[in-house]
Amino acid sequence: MIASVSLVIGIPFAAALVMTLIPSYRLSAFGNVLAMGATFAAGLSLLGVTQEAGTYFIIDDVNILFVILNTLVGFTTSVFSASYIGHEIETGRLTPLFVRFYHAMFLAMMGAMNLALTANNIGLLWVGLELATLITVVMVGIYRTPAAIEAAWKYFILGSVGISLAFFGTILIYLAGQAALGEGMPAMTWSLLQANAAKLDASLLNLAFIFLLIGYGTKVGLAPLHAWLPDAHAEGPTPISAVLSGLLLNVALYALLRFKMIVAAHPAAIDPGPVMIVMGLISLIFAAFMLYQRRDIKRLFAYSSIEHMGLIVFAFGMGGMLANFAGLLHMAIHSLTKSAIFFTVGHVAQAKETQRIADIRGLSVSHPALAIGLAAGVFAISGLPPFGAFMSEFLIVTTTFARSPWLALFPVFGLLIAFGAMLLRLQDMLFGEPVGPSHRVKASSLPLVLHLGLVLIAGLYLPPHLAGWLERASELLK
């Protein structure tokens, strides 16, 4: 386990240092892809590991899923990034110096997220997520425009507030564990806290979970803690938008779920489920209505991320084997689909020289390949069959209906509202007479095809090994 974890964390960080020394864009882009490919291979090697926990790192069925998803999307995003950033250099939006910095920061961000996902120490988990946050703040503002700097500053302020509250919640968890496990490392070791959860102070756990929910909920993008997310998506490079929606939100969710497991294991502590259900539904329905008001294509899909993270948090709030299974499946489907959508959106914005939806018309005429990719992505994220989101959303709704029929009306209502908004915006962009510039871009189609292909396969057939893996992870989440 130690060797595999060391590679998953060490390869991106080591490659980030090398990237700072490579002046050639093409060579650094190739190095970025090579490093992320090696990291993905290291992530896959964890599949043979049974549950193991050391002083600083832990591997189980829950975080193996997150790590493999993280490294896969990181790898495909690095492939997409090579063509996307190449166009940005040609148009003068980025200089070779900034691109060298971009590749180094991209790899460091992936290493930080992998560190958070494999940490068995609650302090180390916080450090990994904080480091990833600070790196993405810098990358959001890399274009150095007033709007980009404003978005980065807003992200920094709100992200810092959230992560500070999460830090305070982490301290409270440590204080709760100190009485049962003693001072020092044992009281910060997640596996020991989980095993001795019933011995911890219930009042401290209750207070800690509120701070952790607000703190990490800010990073998940839950409403009303979401204000940083649309600006960060709109102003940063599109590969960073893909990573933010597809990965960083998941890492914050992972941290929240780990602490939920500790609180839920104490019979006298607060039940995290109802609080998560309420916040999830508020995010889902709020974001669904906000989709109708978006005028920027990247902001549109940023609010779509808020909507789906709300649905996922709702599923984990419901709890139980099937709801957790559906939540994990939808999280994976959302990561693959949303990153695929941003792959397409990035090239659409480059071809049309704008992100304004009103100026993106007639893609089916001017850029048919991009139109097909965008339409497939929107159909997939909207939960239409035969894509995988249909299966995961169906499981969430039916599980909720079986346990509380009236409660199932809320996610169904939010999903239908969001579906209408997505189709309305898609129709505007695909059809009609093309307007404005219509440049040809060198788009890398492999990441898009791979992601949507996996999502389609998941909707048609879920392999028994994958289903069993999700079931084991669902049992651990309780």
C-alpha cells in the first residue's frame, strides 16, 4: 500500500518541480500528460489493495474509488489541456512562461488532492485540501484580467473562510478524540476515531460536524455557500473548470463523508442525515432555477455542478445501502460527464471567441463535431437514458420514494426544472444562423469520447465487479 500511495502522491509533486524547468510548451505539455498517465497507473494499482490503515495513510473501498476517479479525470484533462493551452498561446492569451507555471501548478494541485484522499490523519486531510484550494486560486487568476483577478480573490476569500471553519471543526474532533485515545497522533487518526466513535464526547462531535458541514460544504459548492464557484469557472482556464467540477468538489465531499461516518457511529450524537438532506435540496432546487438566468456558458454549467452536488449530498443524507450506492454512482457519473462538457465548452468558446450564450448560435452548422459533443454531454448530465445519470438519478428517486414518498417530490421537481433549462439553452446554441467568428480549433476528441463512452456504458451495463465495489463502499459509508 505504501508504495502505491507514495506514487499517487509523489509523481505529481515531483513532476511539478520538473515542469518549472522546461521552457518548451510542447515538451511541458507532453510531460504533463506523461506524469498524469503514470499517476493514473499508480491509482489503478490500488485496486489490488484490501483495506489498510497506517499512521498517516489509509486505503479502503471508499477512497480507492475517489483516487481512481481523480487520477483518470486528471489524466484526460491533461490531454485536453495540451490542445486547449496551445490555442491560448497562439492567440496571445497566455505566454510560454505562464504556461510553464500552469503545468507545474496543475500537477501540484493533483498531488494535493491525492494527498487529501489518502490521508488517515484528519490534519493531513485538511492540509491537502487547503493546498489544492490555494493552487486553484492562483490558476483561476492566471489570465490576469480584472475579471479573473476578481474571481480569484472571491474564491480565495470564501474558500479561506470555509477552510478555516473546517479547521476549527477538525480541532474539535481532535479534542473529542483526545479523551478516548490520548494526546497526539492517535486522536488525529481517522481509522482510530472511527473505531472508537462511541467513546467520543457527543456534544463536541455535534458542534464539530456543524463547522465541518459549513466549512467543507463551501468547498462542495452547496447553496448558499456557493458564490465563489460560478466566477471561478467563468474566468479560469477551461481545464481548471473541468477539474473544479469533476474533482475538487468531490475531494471536499469525501472529507465531509469521512467525518459523517464518525458522527453517525455515535448513538448520542446528532443525526447528520436530515441536515444534509435539507442543504442538498436547497442547492438542487436553487441551482435549477438559476440555470434560466445564466448568460455565460461556463457559468451555466457551474450552476449545473451545484445542482448535482446538491443531489449527491441529498442521497448521502438519506443514507442506507442503496442511497449511498446511488450517491457514489452519481458522483462518478457527474465527474466524467461534467468534465466532458467542459472539454467541449472550452473549444466552443475558443471557436466563437466568446462565452456569452447569446453569441453562440448555429453550432450544428458551423462546428458539427462540437455540436454533437455538447448535445451528448447535456443529454447525459440531464439524466436522459441510456446514459448513466439516468440510472443513478432513478435509484436516488426510487429509494427516497420507498422510504418517504412526499420527500421524493423535491428532487424530482428540481431535476425537471433543471432539465427544462438545459434543453432551452442547448437549443439556442445548436440551431439558428451562426453569428460572430467561427474559427477552427484543434480539438482533442479522445478525452470527450472516453468520458461519454464510459457514461454510456454505465447506463447500459454496470459490470458486476464495479457494482460489488460500490456496494462495499456503500456499506462502509453506512
